[in-house]
Amino acid sequence: MNASPTQTLLRQFQTLLLIRSCEEQLVELNRQGAPDTCSSIGQEACAVGVIDALEARDRILTNHRSAAHLIARGADPKRLFAEVLGRVDGYCGGHSGTLHIAARELGVVLTSTIVGGELSLAPGVALAQKMGQGDPGAITAVFFGDGAACEGIFHEALNLAAQWQLPLLFVCENNQWQAYVHRLETMADNAITAWAEGHGIVTESIDGNDLEAVHAAATRAVAAIRADSRPRFLELRTYRLRGHSGQDDQAYVDAEELHHWQSRDPLRRLQQRLTEAGQLDPNTLEAMTREIRSRVEEAVAFAHASPWPDVAALIHPVYA
Ligand SMILES: Cc1ncc(C[n+]2csc(CCOP(=O)(O)OP(=O)(O)O)c2C)c(N)n1
Ligand SMILES: [Mg+2]
């Protein structure tokens, strides 16, 4: 039986909460000595809105803020945390840490910590699909940041995708920051979509903190790609509410700008919308939060209990 629109929205809200809770826990694990992570706190609606518009047959490439994309795709927090802690039960057997996770079973081909690395490989994955690899009609989605859009590889990827008519969805999470540099120091305000349109690609620029708007735009783009096997481009305007990585104190961030975006927090907005529509009451919210908290605690315990990889096996899946 198909889920009702309300059930779908509640499930999506729950995924936003799970992502937020997992990422806050990863920051805490880092504070306790685990490897550093780049969280996407404030950007969760981008991950859930787009990934919910994809199908299991589709492929995903992402960047250093991949935890949200992985969880939106159904990653098990236990295996995600085990990977971050370098344990055998992680998605890559503990070989990748936080910044390189690939998960074949989820169709996540790559997490690239080389900024723009995901853009260099995504046209190849989409070309393979076009040439008959994988399931018929499948497409590729590539997530990247506004900083990656300032690199030359961005234009190479757009050019090939347009010229070869690749089934590729470009998703730029424009979170206003490029590590410690504000994006307006490196690009004109509305440069991103103009650049993509210069390559002849149809674009949409969306409020990336509005889950329903992101999901609707992604659904339109995915349907269009499947119909004509041409790329589409989404710019999702959002904000990195936390620092670039784990323990960054954001001392360089303009307080007024941060407050402005905090008031547009995608979780609070969807919570308010559901509450006002009578679809979410405080008891349900509390039960959801409690369940997610215990899932995250179980995941931490699981990861800590998972064994370290055998040293002799460390070089096995290494090809270069
Ligand atoms: C090729 C390359 N240059 C520089 C870095 C260092 N670096 C890591 S993340 C980052 C910022 C990237 O900004 P953006 O693409 O907007 O992604 P965001 O971090 O905002 O999600 C930089 C410069 C890197 N990892 N790779
Ligand atoms: Mg950015």
C-alpha cells in the first residue's frame, strides 16, 4: 500500500532527526578522540529531499559531507559509526574512516574528500549506465559544494554530461562556505546556475532548507532525466550551521548571518509545518526523539565493540 503524503513527510522528518542526531554524535566522538568529521548540520533537507526522489537502481557520488547522504539512503548508523572508528563492521571494513565511505549495497559509489573528485568520476558512472551497465533507466546523482563549483573540473563534468547526454543529476549544496572562506569572496552571488546554464543544462535554484521544495524539484529533475537522458542541475541554497569540521569554533562567522540561517533551520521548519497542520503532536515528537537517541546510543556501543581490522588485511582492497 502506498504511504499517504503525511506519512511520507513524517518519515522524512524522522530521517532529518536521525541525520542530525548521528552527526552531533560524530562531533562528540571526535571530541573524545575519534577521527575528525565534516558534518552537514543545517543541510539535512538537501540530502533527504533529493535521495528520496531517487530509486534503488540509481547511483550516488558524494563529497566529504556524506554522512547525511548515506543515512538518507538507508545506511545503518551502526555500520557508519563502526567505519568512522576504523572497525571491521564498518561499510568499508574500517579502511575508509569518515571521509571516503563507499557502500555498494546502497548504490553509493564514492565519498570524495578531494574537493571536486566526485565531479570527475560522476560522468563516467552515468556514461556506463547509458552504455547499458546496471539497471535499465538508472541515473546518477552527484552531490558537491559551492567550493567544488569554483574548480575547473566542474566545467569539464558539465561539458561532458551535456555533450554526451548523460543521465546525471548535479546537486550543488550551496552552503555559503568553502572551508573557512565565505563563498562570496570567490564567486558572484548567482554564479552557480549561470555557469551550468552556460553549458546548456536546465537548472533550478531551490531553498535547500525547505524539504518539500527540494523533494519536488528533485522529483521533477529525476523524471526529466529518465525521459530524455540529459543532465539536470539543482542548486540548493542552504547553510553550514556548524564549523567546517569537528571542533571548529566558527569564530570567523558573521553572527548575524548565522542567526539568520539558524532561524531557517530545516528541521525546525518542517517540525513547525507538521505541527501547525496537526500532523505532529508533542508526544509523538518526544517518542520519535527518544527512539532515535537510543538507536544512536546502540550504534556507538556497537562500533566500540566491533573488532579492529586484521593488520595483514589492510592492503587487500588497495589498488594503487
Ligand atoms: C582539491 C582540494 N582542495 C582543497 C581541499 C581542502 N578542502 C576540504 S573541504 C574544502 C571546502 C570545500 O567547499 P565546498 O565544495 O563548498 O564544500 P563544503 O565544505 O562547503 O561542503 C576545502 C577547500 C581538498 N580537500 N581538496
Ligand atoms: Mg560550501
